[in-house]
Amino acid sequence: MGKVLSEQQIKAYVEQGFVSPIDVLSEDEAAQYLHRLEEAEAQYPEWVNPHKRNNVHLSFKCLDELAHHPRVLDAVEDLLGSHFSLWGTVLFCKDPESPHYVSWHQDATYMGMSGHTFVTPWLALTDSNIKTGCMQMIPGSHRGEILKHEDTYGEYNILTRGQQVIEVDETEAVDMILKPGQMSLHHAKVIHGSRPNQSSERRVGFAMQSFMPPEVEQVIGKNLWLDARGHNPRKNNRVLRRPAYDLDPVAMSDRALADTNMDDILYRGAAQKRNF
């Protein structure tokens, strides 16, 4: 038995490559965090919008708090052990009746890490279900190799390159249905994606992508990390700083560095670079 995850849940993660749902916040707490995020979107659209959705936790306290929430970190510790750090975060928002989707892919493909033993929590701030376009996972797909991906640059594909795995048996897909305040955890190599939002409600998810143990290093770009738990020594490591308040200039300068680094890594070798 872990701090948050049961033995059965840990076994499911090892065998399937994901575990869900995991309670993190009450629905009232999730609504409060959503309100704070939407206030930030309204007041500071230049810092959080569909084209500025990476590493928003370095700009606003509401997402910084979620990225360091004890329930999130305890669940990650159950899978990685007591030493790990955070590489980055991504906001995944789908407006009502939006055609935007996420194609089938494996996170590890373009992230430039030395290993694949890292975990991504995906926290729902609104209902994430079949109608709103929840994530879907292909169970057991993390046990194989990184598969060939095709860069499509699809207009409504919200991945950087519109990258997609060529062949996926969608009949095996499992829906990650989450209530506000619940999260899923998935492995770096598990194949996953999501469909468009066909509902009249907005779907908002916060991906902490990803928590890494000390032995995993960045081998393409700079080693930029945010401390999470324990001791995380790495070569040429730079520890990013958490915001003390919204738009803290110290953390904002680190966000600029982290965003540029992430773009350079994710778009390495790409035929074109998009604005997200």
C-alpha cells in the first residue's frame, strides 16, 4: 500500500501503463482553482491562452499549487520513489463544441529524455468524459518500443507537430473519465489521445508533464527542472524557481527560459514550427 495508491492501482499502472481515477481535490476545491485560472485568463491573456499554455505554473500560483499538491506528489512517489522533479506543465483546454483533438501518440517520442521512467499526472478541473473529449489510453502499449510517428500538423490537432502513431487498434482504447478534482497517471510510453469536445461545456485539464526520477536527464536541451521531492542531482542542472505570487518576475524569467527550451526540444527536426 502506497501513500495514495493501493497495491492494485500500482499493479495496474505497471501492467497497463496508467491508473485512473485518483481523487485529489473535492469538486468545490476544483471549482475554486478553475475560477482562479479563468480569472488569470481574463486578466492576463498574454500569459495564458491557447498559444501560451506551457509552463503556466511558473506564472500563476493556482497552477503552482496544483503542481505541488501533496496528493499529487504522494501518488507520484508511490510510483517513482521519494526523489523526483518536474520538467514542465501543459494546459489542455477544449472549448464547447470545439473540433480540437489530440492524436494518438507517446509522450516520450520528442521529449529528449535519457530514459522513459517518468510519470504524467493529468488533473481535471471540469468534467472530462466521452462527450467532452476525455483522454483515451491503449492499455499495455508502454511495454513496447517507441513507435513510428507521423508529423501531420493538422489544423485542429493541439499537439505541437500534430504527431500521431501510424497504426493503433482503437477498439482497445480505455476512456479516462474524470470528475472535477480527479486525476489520471500515465507512463511516458503509453499510447494515448483524445477526441473533440462535443458538449456545451468547457473541458479543462492540467497535465504535469512530467515528474522524473534523478536518473532521467535531458539529452537534447538544457537540464531545467523544478524541485518536487527529495534530492535530484543532475549534470549542468538548473533548478527553476516557483512564483511567490502571480506574475512574479523571478519565476516569469524562468518561464521564458523553460518555454524556449521546451520549444527547441519538441520542435527539433520538425518541418515547421507552430505557435503552441
